[in-house]
Amino acid sequence: MYRKASSSPTPPENFELPFEGKLSQDNRWVIMANLIPWDEFEEEYAKIFSIDMGAPALPFRMALGSLIIKERLGISDRETVEQIKENPYLQYFIGRKHYSNEAPYDASLLVRFRERINVDLVNQINQRMVKKIQEETEEESKKKSSLSERQETRESPNQGKLILDATCAPGDISYPNDLGLLNQARVKTEKIIDTLYKPLKGRLKKKPKTYRNLARKDYLKVAKKRRSSRKERRKAIKKQLKYIKRNLSHIDQLLQTGEALEGLSISQYKSLLVVAEVYRQQQWMYENKAQRIDDRIVSLSQPHIRPIVRGKAGKPVEFGAKLAASVRDGYVFLDRISWDNFNEAGDLKAQIEAFKQHTGVYPESVHVDRIYRNRENRAFCKERGIRISGPPLGRPPANVSSDKKKQALDDEKVRNAIEGKFGISKRRFSLNRVMAKLPHTSQTAIAITFLVMNLSTLLRQFFCLFLCDTQHHAFFLDNY
């Protein structure tokens, strides 16, 4: 059940405090609350819930605001609740009408918020928030600009710069290796056997043998070595595969009784399916002496995570979600996210069309790295009068003019903007290690990062304008 409440920001002076104080309108949380279009997405959020059934859910502003606070401050779910409990500005940001010393909700509800607010909804909010600010800025600039300047802007068919690139958002998993993964799978099967045997104790002659102590010794014998040979690792993997095969056969025999299956929890049943798939993949790679396989599982707790080959210095392979992003006018947008590796060059057309849908015109230039500059993308840009950065295809000319060298240097400087955005998202925010465990909640957490980055950009611009206005006013008073 969902009871729709007004999410429009309450004036700060009307926010009730127990000590009869007032909130400052210059506070960052008050400013950010006025930047986000809460009411525009209230209806879409309400569609998730039933009109008549269930307990009333918390408002959309409280759900999204809590996720923004968590990402902005870089804290855990529990710490987020504690910060909201202690700070009246944070309570105002999530839509409360008055200050309260009590926690607004339990920390576990933040997981539900990430499930309900999916990545598409966050991207829509991000697009709408930036577009709203840009429209207001354009209206102010049109009032100040002359008629001749307006005509010049209308005559140019393409306007703006589009910067594209892709990166990986690593998940919170340990660096995987085949032997360690098989050892974890074996331990899982042993616990499942213990659970299945418990209700059948006394009816069966004896408990199925798992040889867990011997299996652990075989694993540690190689795992504790500082440097083990390839032959030793392969021999240890073979042993672990045999242990898992024996345990899976025991599980099948126990499940044939029909009563034992009821003793498994949902998480244990999912773990059993994951372990069976891990065994199949590792057995195939062992028999074929291969190092890769399609849809390879690298984590038992997060089986959706895939290895993403990046080819970067120091980190040739990362384990997480691959995402394609774009930068327009200093704002960053999440265009695509996938747990499987993909060629980002195939997204260039869709990203250019999204730029046109957002601004109404095609970009004047597209700044990308080498992987985007294939013949198909070059032809697509040429048909629409878009200049794509980088040298042309074919043998480079012997003599390059100074103007072209300067143009190439300027293009690289422009493209550095998206590299800087990725650096900020991984150093200042949580994109370097996504702590969410489920696939859909991880995607929401990644999308929230880009939303908070744009909020920070807007907040910085607001303070710059405020500072400039203050200095201009002081200069006027001093001179007149």
C-alpha cells in the first residue's frame, strides 16, 4: 500500500525545531533539496505499490533522499540512519516537517529503497534535474543576450560537445582464483549435506562421508605456498573437483527422499545451483586445459559478477559491472550498464541520439578514444555533420600542419573531462568498490553515484554564483 504525500520542498523557515530555531537557506542540503524534482517522479514510484493492500510505504523523497545522503557522505546504511537521526538538515532533506530524535526507519530498509528505485528511474531523475537547471540558465542568458547573438546561435545546426568513454565498477569480492573458488564450493556442499541429513538422522544407517578434513588439508597444502607450480595447482584442482563431485552425488541421494528438500533455506538452494554451475565450468576448463569460459562465475556470493578485461596498467582484469557514460556541459550521465563485457563502440549512435533528444540538436564534435573510431561510427558522424576526434583512418601523413596538431591536442584536453569524472567517482565516491550485493541494487548504487556527482557540480556552481554576487555587491558599495 502507498499513500501519496506531497514531496515539494517545505520553506526552510517553516521547518519546526525543538529549540525554536530556523534552518539556513544557504545550507548545502537545503539547496540540493530544491534542485531535485521530487514531485515529478512521485507518480512513477507510487506505481510499484498496491493501492489497497499492505502497510503504507515511506515517501519517495525519503527513499531517494536517504540513498543520496549515503552516497554523498560515503557511509554505511547504519551510519546513514544515525546521521539522519542527529542532523535536522538531513531530516529536512528527506522530507520531514519537523525535527525528531527518533530514527526515521530501520537501516535494513535502505536495501528495499535500492530495490524499488531502479537504475532507469535514477537516470530519468538525473536527466530531468540537469535539464531543468539548464533551461533556467538559458532563459536568463537569453534575456541578457542581444538579438544578433540569438540569431547566430539559431543558424548553427550542431552545438555542444559530447564526450564518451567506458569503465568498470568493481564489486566487493576478493580476487578470485580457481582453487580458492572450488574450496568455497566444497565447503558449501558440506554445509548443505549437514542440513539435509539432520531431519533424516536415525532413518539412514550412517551420514554420507565428505572427507572434509582431508579435503581442507589438500587445499591448504597448495594455497599456503608462496609460489606454487602450475602442476601442483592443477593437481589440487583435480582433487577439489573430485570432492565436490562426491558431495553433489550425496546431495542428489538425500534429495530423492523428498522430505530433505524442505530443510533447505532459499539461500542454500540458490547456493546449490551456483555450486553445480561452478563445478561444471571448472570441470570443463580442467579437461580442456582452458583459462576462460562464457559466463564464468568468479564469486559464489555474487554469481552475477563477471571478469571485465580492461587492459589497463596494474589492473588488466576487473570484476564488476561495465558501464558506458557520457559528459555533456560538465555533467555526467550513465548511458549503459551491464554485468557482461561489451564493445562500447556500439553505443556511440545511441548516445548521440540521446544527446539530440536532450538538447534538440546534434553535437558539434564527439570526443572519444580509439575504440570508438571505426568506419561505421565515422560514417554515421559524417552524415550528420559531426566532427569525431582523433586522426583519420589509414597511413598518417608525413607532414602534419600546426593547426591539426593543435586541434588534436585540444581534443585530448577535452576528452580528459570524462577521465576526471571517473577518477572522482572512484576516489571521492563509491564507484571503486560497490558494496551492494544484489545485481539490481548494485546498479542502483552505481546510478546514484552519477546523480550525486551532478548534484555536487550544481551545488558548486551555486556557491560560485553566490560568491560572485557577494563580491560584486561589496565592490559596488565600496565604489559608490
